Amino acid sequence: MGIGALCDADCAEPCDEIKYTTQTTFAYFPPAHIGEAYARSFGFNSTEKFRENFLIAEFYVESLVMITVEEVRDMEIIDLISNIGGIVGFYLGETETARICLIFLHS
């Protein structure tokens, strides 16, 4: 059983979660038409030696937009009970009104 399975079973849902999407691209550096000039300026004998020992890494942010989702309880339990009581009271009142109307119509 891996750590992920243990955490899924025992850990609570995280309060904060950050998801990153990644994309990797690469190209040979330096390009062939300026390779020798770069190699000489950094003290290498050949473009291949320069490519083996030199790296340029560039990181870009895809978007500066941050989405925040906040879960908030819409109503408390007392509000739910109150709403149910109000609806039941309304229908009981309507029933009583209908009964009184029927009594007056039949008399």
C-alpha cells in the first residue's frame, strides 16, 4: 500500500490546493549558425563541447489569474427547520381557509 492510498484514507480534505500544469519544450542551443562564436566566447574548443556543458533554462508563467473558491454554508440547521415550519404552517393555513370556504358555500 503506497503513501497516496494511506493519505487518501486517513487525511482530511486539504484547505489549500495548488495545481500546476506543465509543458516542456526544448531546442538545441546555440543554433548552428552562431554555435562556434558562442563556443569561442566561453572558452570551448567546439560547439559540441559547449552544448554538453551549457544550459539555458527559461520558466514562464502561463497565467497570472488566481481563482479562489470559498465554500460557505448557505443556511444553518435552525434556518432549515424554520423554513420547513413556515411552509407547513402556510399549507395548514390554506387548508383551514379552504375548509371555511367550503362550509360557507354549502350552507
